[in-house]
Amino acid sequence: MCSKSIAAPGDVTDPPDSAQATAGQCDRDCLIGLMDQYLAALVAHDPSRLRLTKTVKYTENTATIPVGDGLWVGVSGGPTTFKIYAADVTAGQVGLLGVLQEFGKPVLLALRLKVVERRIAEIEHVVARHLREPAMPNLVEPRPGFLQPIPPSERVSREEMLRIADSYFESIEQCNGDLAPFADDAERHENGIQTTTNEPSDPASFGSSESEQVRLAMARIDALGVRDQMNCRILSYITRIRPRRLLIVDEEMGLVYGFPMFVHRGDVRTIKIVGVPGVDTVPRPVDPINLQAGEIFKIRNGQIHEIEANGFLLPYNAKCGWEEEYGTEIC
């Protein structure tokens, strides 16, 4: 049985129209165009369609592999209605969060490309497979806020956008929702699951068993807004978030796109909940693990509104695969 060969990065040739494309800086349209070209090549299982640097680096779920492996093997359909772009002309990076098909099943892909002289120099995939059925209605189309440009009067500086996004991670590490400027309508989705501001549940719909009462407690916590949920300490099982890798800032769309590593030491097994009526403690038996995420923040008028994330689990203290390029902040 013959196997399809994978083109080595140095062997990839330019498409016929590439001579004109090499001139000038890669602006916003150029970056998004390269992302669309990448997705088309991915779905076609054909890396030779891409203009890659000779030293291109590609990771999928933190492992460095050849371009053409990983999702390239089983992808059976590209993103259709659920796709969020973030383009950063200053950094020469472009990101996408989108739903693709792999072997006929949906996956949520956080994708980052770094572009140098209109060639792709870095490719990062964070693939969330085995999506839960309740998540799928939230993965049909992005929330409208992600698709709306920010009027100049409602924008903040690039540096302030980075500070605001970083403050989200600080609020988790310190269990203090007041450290980040959350809007009243801020809402977080993780792998398609809405984890904040859910409709309150009817206590009568839960049984009296211990497991049912834990479900009721979590339903009350999931009904909280992002700030109040941080303050109730439900995320205190997260030891640290390092590195945070906030790599893409899209001022026009008000987006900051990062690839944070969530570290769980496993020493917090039960959480004392603060400020949630009827909830005293909840079990949280998370073993020592890491979670590599892709996370997008929508910032308007200096506040965090929409948060969309994906992620997958790794062994405890696993590396992100980009330490040499982006540092190893693990304090």
C-alpha cells in the first residue's frame, strides 16, 4: 500500500502567482488571506499549496511534528459558519478559532500562524476533540460581538488590551474577579460549553442525593457572572497560568488571542465557596495535570465582554512547545 509523501518545508515551491505576493508588508487582508489559504491547503491535505519558510515550525497540541501530520491527516471539512479571526499586523500573526471536521466528527481548532515576508514561519494547532453534545449549539455561529469591529472611540491602546487580557489570568490565580475589568454582560465559553451567566436552575429539579446536591451547587455557580464566579473561589484548584502567551492583538476587532497553559498541582480537592447562598463547599478532585488552551478576549471600552476558549489536557508540568521562541515563564 502506497503512502502519500509529506513535502519537507524546504521543498515547498511557490504558487505561480507568488512573485507579486512577496512585495510589501502583510496587512490585515493579507494575513486573513494567508489564513484562508492555509485552511484550504489543510482540507486538501496538500502542504505544497503553502508558502512556508525553510525553518517553519509546526506544533499540534504542543508536539512538534512535520507539516502534513496531525490534523492534516484526518481533516474532512473546513470551518463553515463558526470561525473567529484575529489579525495582528504589528506582530505579523493571525489566529482563528473555528469548528472543523476530522474523520467526520467536529473538532474545535485554535490556530495561529506567524508570517515573515509573506511566508508562514510558525504554525500552532490546539485541537479540542471529543466535543460534548451540549456544546454544539454554541458552536454553530460565533457570538455577534466577536464579528463586530470596534469604533475608534471605543478602542484602547495595544498595551492596554494586553494588560486587560493578562488581568483575566491574574483574577483566576488570585481568586479575585475585581482585578479584571469585566463588563456586566461578560460571558465565557469553553470548548463550546457556556460556563458563566447560565439561566438559574430550579432547585426542585434536583434530587436529594449527595451527587444531585453537588450538581445543584455547580448550577448555582455556573449562573454567576464572570466576576462573581472568580470571587466565589471555584477556580482555586488552578495553581497557576504560565506561560500565558498573549500573542495576537487585533485593535480593529478588539480581540486579544492567547495560548495560556493552565497548571493544576492537584492539591486542592475541596473548595470552600464564598458568597453563593446555599453552597458551602464543592468537591473538585482534579489530579495533577496541565491544560493547554487557546483563548480569545473581546475588549470594548476597556472591558472584557466575550471570552471564547478551547483546550485539551496534558501531563503535569508539560511544556507548550514554544519555549525557545516565546520564553519559559513558569513562576
